[in-house]
Amino acid sequence: MADGDGAAASGKLAEHSTGGGEKGLPRRGKASSGRTLNTAQIPLVASHPEVYEPCDDSFALVDALLSDKAQLLALQPRLCMEVGCGSGYVITSLAIMLRQLASGTQYLATDVNKHAAETTQATLEAHGVHADVMVTDIVSGLEKRLAGMVDVVVINPPYVPTPEEEIGCKGIASSWAGGLNGRQVIDRILPAVREILSERGWLYMVALEDNDPLDICHLMSEMGYASRVVLKRCTEEESLFVLKFWRDPHTSTNASPRSPKSESWFSQLPFKSLWHKGS
């Protein structure tokens, strides 16, 4: 099994429980002030009125990554990506965790909200780490260039159940509006991420209990992925899960095999950050 350290989520979800906090924005957590030196520091995280701030779900995702830090270092990912980067707290924290890999790892972040892209760039610069930041919907326009190349994908998706008409709203609402059962955006993200993950790639994703995490795991199993719950965090209003997925040859899939990639793959990608200080 490619993950090596976790049991597959087959039949029921294996749960690792921790504490949680109060809620603020629509069913997404209230920000907390202190984290560890292995993560982005809240006072250095940039903000904007139209950008989702680090909250319980952000902290849960970063804590899950911290719990897997040794495995992530052993994986030695060449390309890590965050879909829906918001304030940049998560991608910055991941870059700090893996900093000892030096220049061997590249980072990429996308968000449909241009203010989020600007905010993420500012957060990265404040912490002295770098990622290419792009304004796009999920991975739109990048599918062919990234096909089978991303070793780690992290996502805190719009998971809040909302009326369908709220999906696609501009600004901060795009960070939480998930449509029916909070699944409409998630169900678009999963097939797109499947195409960009490398054969050894890992996906970490936040899900709400209302999203039916077990069904998400079954859906990914049909795509050829094993899964486990890295972390479960309960608050007064909700239960958050951080799910991890990886390719498993023993699960069913109709995917066609991918061709091997050149070792100089990243040099062939003309990525340029869309937002730079002073631009």
C-alpha cells in the first residue's frame, strides 16, 4: 500500500479524535491565535475582507500534515499544491514543514478569488518561503501541464451546505459555499485532482460530516485510491475530518496507465507567480 502507515477506509472510517473550538463564519471555525514554529505564524498571515481567514478547519488540515510530517519528508515530494489557498496559511505551513528539503520541492497554489491569491503571496513572503500563486478555478488551464506530476495536494474545500445559487459567488463566499450537502464543489475537485496526482501522490482534504466522508472515500476507491482519516475534530456545531488518499493497485479503477515523466519535468513548466510584491 503506497501510504504505508494507515489503514484503508473500507467499510467504516477510522477516527482519530482531538478537541475543537467555537464557530464564527457559516459553519466554519473561529480563528485561533497561536500555533507552533513548524507552521505559519498567525500574526504574519495576511488578511483581506474578501478572503477566508485561518480557522478550525485550516488548523485541522495543518495539524494533520504535522502528524504526517515524517512521512512527507520521507516522500520527498517534488511538487506540492494547494487548491483554494485563501489566506495562504496552509501552503505556507506546508512549505515551512518541508523546508529542510531545501530547493528540492516546488510549491503551487490556486484560488478562484484574486484577493486570495494576493493575500497568499503576502503570507508566503512574510514567512520567507515561495510558491507560485495562480488565479484559476481549481486547476483550470493547468490540467495538461500538471498531469501526473503533483506529489502532495492539500485542499480545504467549500464544504458548507448552501443553496445551489450561492456556488460561484465572488469573494469570500466562494470559500465556503458547497451547494447541496456541501458536495457540489468537492465532487468537481476530486476528478480534477485525480488527473494531476502522481503515481505516488497523496491528497489531504477537509470534509464535514454532512458531506458524507465515507461516500467520498468510496468514490475515490472507484478511482483507484485507498484512504484513511488522519484526524477528526469535533466542535459544538460540527465534526471535521481530514481525509488522506493515495493510489492503491488493489482498488478498482478504469484509469489508463500514465506514461513516465522526464526527470527534468519542472524545468519544462513555465510557471510564474501572478502576484508579486510591488506588482
